Amino acid sequence: MARSDDAPVRRALGRLRRSAVRRRVRAAIAEELLGTPRSLGVVLAFVAFMFAVGVGYYAPTAGDVPVPLWPLYADSAVAVALGGAALAALVPTVRAGGSVVDEAPASRPLAYLQTLAFVWLVTFGLWPLVSLNLAVSQYVAAPDAWIYYWGVLGTHLLFVGLALLFPAFGRTTRGALALALALAVGNVALDYGLGYHPPLLYEPGPLLAGSTLAIALLAVWLAWRSFPRLGEDE
């Protein structure tokens, strides 16, 4: 028999199954984390730090990749750069004291940026859960395992948490979703078809390629489900 003091928790979790409740919760968190100059500044500083870490991770091997392919090669760095650009668009609204949920700027270029940022952050936030755990013994046995395993997993999951706030202030379009899907599939083909995958301690195979594609498709589906459409009333 379930304990009676678990009932409020179960009722709260049950309410989260309703999309309207999830939207209100997401909006409240977005206002709390992004709604003041100080809080938005902290988030942007974290994003800038993660971008610098990402660049440092990919830089030693970037010379082996043609320059035009760098945006698709440097997956995590590009994800946080896109996310940072989408968040930076909120700065004028927040500095003016406006609501990031109700008064955030909306335009077609921003919808494309917000959709791509969401898809990239979710995809490469979840990707280490698969890529590192396919060779978990090698990563946890590494001298700097606390960075290369636990640190990577923790920080990349924050990518996902950040991305899930984007539908509170962002928009999407069918074109933006189609572009995100095409780029996501092309990125998988580049990484595992041409061999320009991120640096790993092992040689990836079809399992990682298929898992990455599945995660990317999930991210596009989540964007389709989560974002309001540009020009449509809530």
C-alpha cells in the first residue's frame, strides 16, 4: 500500500503530465533563471565558460578537419554557441524590465536560431550518456576520470536543462524544424560516415552512429512538440 504522505508528490507528478501545467512550470523557471540582468548574466557566463572548454577540447584535432566542416565537427562547442546567441537576444528585454516569457523578441531568424540551439543542446547534451558508457571502463579508469566521465556527463546534462527552457520564450517554424532535421542527419553522416566524429578513447561503430541519430531525431521531435509556432497565438 502506498504511504499517505506520498499522495501530494504523486498528484504533483500527475499534473505534470498535462502540457498546460508543464508550460506554466517552464515559464516560471525561465523567469527565475533568465528574468533579471544578474541571473541572465550568470547563465551567459556559464555558457561562455562551456564554450571555451569546448573549443579547448576540439582545438587539438581540428587541424585534421576541413575548415568548412568545423561547425559540424565541434558539436558541443557549437551547441553552447547557438544557445548563447539565443539567450543573448533576451538581453534588451531583460534590461528593460520586460518578461522573458511574454515580451521576448520573436522573428523568423530568431525562430531558426532557437530551434537549432534547442536541437543541438539536447542532442549533444544526451550524446555523452551513450558515447562514454559504450566504453565506460576506459573512461572511469582514466587518470582524470572525474573530468572525462563525471564532469562531462554532468555539464552536458545541464545543456539539456537549459534547452528545455527555450520553448518558454522561443518560437519555431516548419522550415526551422526541417533545417534542424537535415543538419542533424548530415552531422551524423559526417561524424560516422566520413570519420569526423568527436575525439574519443575508442573507435566508434554502428551502435554509436545509430544511437546518435536516434537522439537527434528525438531532439527534433521534442522541438516540434515543445515550441509554439511563430505567428500563432498561445
